[in-house]
Amino acid sequence: LKTQQSIPNFFTDM
Amino acid sequence: MFEAKFEDGGLFKKIVEAIKELVKNVNLEANGTGISLQAMDTSHVALVALQLNEKGFKKYRCEKSLTMGLSIENLQKILKCSGNDDQITLRTQDEEPTTLSFTFESKNRISEFQLNLMSLDQEQLGVPDTEYSSVVRMPSNEFTKICRELGNINEAIGIETSKEGIKFYVKGDIGEGQVSVKINDTEKPEERVECEVDEPVNLSFAVRYFNLFNKASALSSQVILSMSQDQPLVIEYIIEEMGSLKLYLAPKIND
């Protein structure tokens, strides 16, 4: 089963 | 003082139309180099990044960087008062503006509107400028069509790249299918399909977001899909002479 990732998992807070 | 004049106001309307279902409230950032916007959708699965370069405007002036918090819905209400062929000027007077002024100009009418600005506390993400292992350019209307067709069959769509081209596939309760788009170097640039594949990828995405992204196909006849394995994909629409609209979508990953 594939889980939907979210954008903040990949890009860091500035 | 900030002032930015679109020679083609219809273009600004198309940009707003393209993002209005993805994001609600956004911070529009203006500085000496141009106007930019970055915002996530409410579920934090997609990210919208717009860049409009100062050189693409008929007139551009921004003495001090400023952030303008806007409701896209309200912005659209104001833009509805403009014609598609109008020139549109955005303007603020104060250093800390509370409104953004709009001037719509056609041959026989000048309209002025003020949109109230909001103070938005929005997360700003650092998006690294990475090399993607597969980059595909294809006609934007063809991508729209494939997403619509395959989206009927399943809510997730697979994308696989290889040296031969790009393949979209679905597996649903009713069955499965795939569409391969062939590389071509036709003389018509808008019909060209190009694949630069350093390493093939095989990714899965929620097609619902692609269907929203595809509203941006009015901005460009070509779309650029940049992908790396297990990383967000970027769908880019080049806005001729002005900049680009990039739409990022987080993948679905095996747990």
C-alpha cells in the first residue's frame, strides 16, 4: 500500500 | 512605492484562474527582481510557486520589498471587473500597505479598484534547486487529456520514464491500463515530446491534483515534468518572457 506524502517532508522551513 | 503593469492583463487573470482551486490565501512578494508567490494547498500535498520577472512587465518599480496577503477568491472578484484585453496595473502607495490598487485599462475605459490586504502567517519553504533524474517536455493539452482519461479509472496514476519515453498507468477495481507517449521532434515546438532520462523513475501520484494543475495549461502549450525517485514532482509552465508557474506534488510512497 502506498501512502500519500506531504510537501513539508521534503522541503525545509525557511 | 510598488507598481507593476501587465501589458497583457489576460495573462494575470489566467495565472489566478490556474491557482484558485489549489490555494486560498497567499502572500504575494514583490522586490526589485519581480513578483513571486509560494503557497501550499490546505492538505500540504501540493505547492504552488510563481515567479514573474521584472523585465516581463510593461512597467515595473519596487523600491522596497513588500509582502501582500491576498484572498484569491476576493482577488478574482476584482479581476472579474476587467476585460481580457485590458492592461492591468498593480500598485501600492505606503510602505506598509493595507490595500492593493488595480487599474484596468482598455481603449475606452479605465477602472480603479482597491483590494484589502490581509496579514497572513504563512510557512515559507526552501525548495532546493536540484537536478532531476527525468525531465519530460510534452504538450500541455495532451497531459491534461491523459490525466482526465486515466483519472476515470483510478485515483492514483503511475508515471514511469525510460529512454524510450514516458508511460502513464493506472490500476483500479475495474481493471488497468497504460498510455505511452512517444518522443518526437516535430517542427511544431508546441507538439514536441522530449525526455531527458539520466535515471528512470517510477512514481505514483493522486490524479486529483494533476486535474487541478492542468487549469494552468492555458499559460503554455508545453508542460515540463521534472522527476526524481521518491521526490515531489514539479510540473512547470513557462510563462513566455515573464517567468514560470511551478506546481509541486508529493508522491505516494510504499511504507
